[in-house]
Amino acid sequence: MQIKKVSVLCILFCTLSLLAAQNPMASGLDAYSRSDWSSALLSFQKAAVDSPRNPEPWYWLVMTHISSGEYSAALEQIHAFEHRFPLNDRTIEMNYQKGRVYYLLGWYEQSMLTLDAYIRGNPEHELVASAWFWIGESLYAVARYEEARAVYYLVVNKYPDAVKREAAHYRLLLIEQSEREDELLRLLKSSHEEALQIIEEYQRREKTYEQALSAYQRRIAEMIRDTRAGELEAQLVEEQSKNADLRERIAVLERIKAEQGETSDGNRNLPSSSVSPAQGTPQESSAEDLRRALEELRIKAETVQNRPGEGGFQ
């Protein structure tokens, strides 16, 4: 029984394979469903050659090129389809596919213009919602986020059963997240700039304070030097006055000494009997005292004369 079932399945498979080989269109659709793009292309090309007036192989050649990522080849096939079948119902969809291929090629302006013309010409077509979605994608790609948001809202709210509704909703979430991130970055940048301004202002004030402090210290030093110089100058004048008085007194004493010396010489010429040998004359005692006083005055005068130099004033 099992052998019989296996035999039936083998016969059925061989029959289908034979039919598929005889029908390249069916082979192409089968390969397309399995994402076998190279096999699908070969089958659809063979079907297009066998039935050049049939638009279906040409249509599926376009779809296969798009699915396999061969967008330039897909665009060429779209132009060939429009040229061969200008009045076919598939031509309307080709306008939509053309706009989508423009987007996939990165030609966003052409994509939006093509899809807008498609929507205006066929507002009730089944792919209108998808066309709006691809317009939103083109706007999003060129960073026109507010316009893209409006288009995505249109897809979500006006076409709740559209294939692209979930994708449009996801884009709306991305735009909102991007706006929050941009706002956060703006706040961080603003805070950083404000912090830099505060630091710069603090450094400027600190430098100004240091300069003012340095100038104040210089002024104080100059005032101290001026005050000290005045004090030393007054002290010098006073000491010089004292020194002059001492010199004057020394001169007086020297004159007295000279006069006393002359008197002593006169006394030595007197007879020796008039002076007691055991007792000195009053003039001799006075001369001795005078010499001692004179010596003390000289020492004091020299001390006074040298005192200003000891204070460091010159």
C-alpha cells in the first residue's frame, strides 16, 4: 500500500514538472514564490518570447527585477511595458511601481512627483495608500519630517486596512523619538554652552580681580616706600642738625682749649716759688677735664654721623 502511494506521488510530481516545463509562466510564478529570482527571470523571459502580446510575463519581469534589487533593469522593463501595453489595466499599476523604483534608486523628487500624479489620476486605486506611504518615505529621506509626519498620519487614519499602515505607524514613532532626541541634544548643547559661558565669565572676573589685586599691592608697596623714605629723610635732617650742633660745640671747645693752652704757657714762665710743687694749678685740672669732654664729643659726633647709614637710607 505504501509503495503504491509513493508511486502515485512520483507520477504526480513528474506530471507537474512536465506541465511546468511546457508552461514557462507557471514555472516563473513558482520560482517567484520561492524567491528564486534567476529561475523566475528565465521563465518569464521565455514566456514573454512565447506570448509577446500577453502583458503578464512583462509585468512579472518588472516585479522580479524589483524583488531582486535590480532597480535600473526594473525601470527599463517598466518603460517597455508602458510602450507595449499603453491601455492595459496593469499600466496604471506600472505608474505606481515606477514611483516606487524611483524611491529605491534614491531619486526622491521624481518619486514624489510620479506617485502624486498616480494618486491624482487614480484616487480609488487599490495601491493609493501604498503610494502615499512611499511619498512619506521620500519626504523622510530628505529630512522633511513635518511633511512626512502628515503623510504617515494620513495613511494610518484614512486607510486603517492598508498594507503599509503598520510601517507608517512605526515611522511616526521614529519621528517622535527623533524629535525628543533632538530636543534633548538641544538642551544639552544649551546647557554646555551656558556652562562654558559661566566658566569664561568666572575666569575673566578672576583675571580682573588678580590684576586689581596686583595693582593694589603695587600701590601699597609704593606708599610704604614713600612713607619710609619720608621718615628716613626727616631722621637724616634731624641727625644732620644734631651733628652740626656737635661740630659747633667741638669748635667752641677747641677754641677754649687753645686759650687754656696759652694760659698754661704763661704760668710755666712764672717763678717756681709761687706754685706749690705738691699741688697742680687750677688751669691744669681744667684743661684735663676739657680734653676728656672734647674726646667724648668727638666719639658722639662720629656715632651720630654714621647712624643714618645704618638705617639703610642713602
